[in-house]
Amino acid sequence: MLRLLFLGDIIGEPGRKAVIEMVPKLRQSWEVDFVIVNGENAAAGRGITGRITIDLLRAGVAVITSGDHIWDQKEVSSYIETEPRLLRPINYPVGTPGKGSIVLETVKGKVGVINVQGRTFMQPSLENPFRHIQEEVSRMRAETHIIFVDVHAETTSEKIALGRFLDGKVSAVAGTHTHVQTADEQIFPGGTAFICDAGMCGPNESVLGREIHPIIQRFVTSMPTNFPVAKGGVTLHGILVDIDLTTGKATSIRRVAEPYAPEPVTPADGHRISRDEAAAGRRARETEVGAIPDN
């Protein structure tokens, strides 16, 4: 049996700090063999950088998936060519930097990961995800039967359709992008574990990880404003999937909602900073100007 942990969209500094600190502990306490995270919102709430990628990998993450915000940090276009464990959606046109899939060797055998983006209400509108995923799964199954798919998409119908389309061909399909964990985790008849959305790793008191009041003001006034990443308590959302090593079929799926409790900081002068003080200091810099966050 291989135990796989997938964590949903990481939101800014609060989310990535929580993931970096908690992944080693969760791997040990839950006996996790393979960790995947969606990191497309890890840098100030949009995009990801090389430095953040390295920090996540050092924490024990095996593969980082992404979505429509993968290119929001300028450096990633060149960096993604050097780090195959950072994926962009596979249905970008030929010639796009980076890769949309990877197969990694583990002590329990090879594990494949595929990242695909939906088209309904999504920008940019990419190539047909069904055709691309079908081709890649067929190719990957020649190497391994253990395959995980991150479907970064807006609508539940498209995610469910892709999950049903892949039933019996992959081990698990998890949706991302909407940041709200759904309660539809299940194993399809063909043995594929599925959930419409794994949720996010970000602030609890927020609107999709952003401060509440500015988002409300945007809806009320339709005027542009700043949308800082929210402060306060963080929860890691995702799924834990057990996979049969012989067949590649899922034997169980469980939703994860793990609160993050950072340790108090003790500076050189001996003054013990409270958790709230430390969190406020870390997050004060996270601000972004733009439209309402589109996940």
C-alpha cells in the first residue's frame, strides 16, 4: 500500500509556512509515502517562485502542481525548465516552458503525477483537457499504475466528468482552484479516488484566503482595491489516499482539515513573542493590487 497526501492551493506566506512546517510532521504521524501540493498561489497569493519551490521540496513535498496563475511571477518561466517537479497544466500548447507530468521513483515503486486545467470559465482557455489527459495516462501507464491527477478547474461538472472519464485508469483525481473543500470524496466503481475540490492551505477568516472587507467592498462598489492575504489561523486542507501497489486502485480516501499552530518565536534578547505577534509580523508585507481573486 502507498499512502499519498495531497494538499490544496497554498495561499501566500501563511499557507506556505504552515505547509513547510507541518508536512514533515504529517508524513511521520500519518505514515505518508508521497506528498503533492498545489503551489500556484504560494507567492503573495499569486504564482510561485524558485525559492518557494525549493523550500517546499526540502520540506518533503515530492511534486508541486499549479494552474492558471503559474506564470504570475516572472522568474518562473525560466525556472520551471530547470525543475521537473514543478508542473504546469499539461494542456498548454506545444513549446510552452515546463512539463505537465512526471513519474518519480520511490521505495514503493514509481508514482506518476499529472496536472491538467479545465476550460469552462477559465482563463487562459487551454487545449482540450480530455484528449491531453487521455494521451498522457496511456503513455504513463506503461511505466506505472499509480497515477495522481490534479484537475485545476472552476466547475464541478467539468471536474466530475474528468474524474469519471479517468475512472479505472488512474489512482486518484482531485480538483483544485475554487479553494473550498467539497464533501464528495468517494471511490468510483473502477477504483479511482475522487474529490471535486481539495480546498486550500490558507487563512480561515478570509474570502478564498484574502482579507474579507476589501473583497466585500469590491463586490459592493465595483471599484478596484487592494486584496491582502488574510491573517490569523490557518488550516491545511486536502486528501489522504491509500493506493494498492499491485493494481494502482485506491482503497480509501479521507478528507484532511488540519489546523496549523505555529510555535512562539524567541528572539536573541530572550523576549518571547506570542503566536499572534509573530503571525502579524510575517504577514504584514503581503499585499496585492488587482481584481477579485479568481482562485
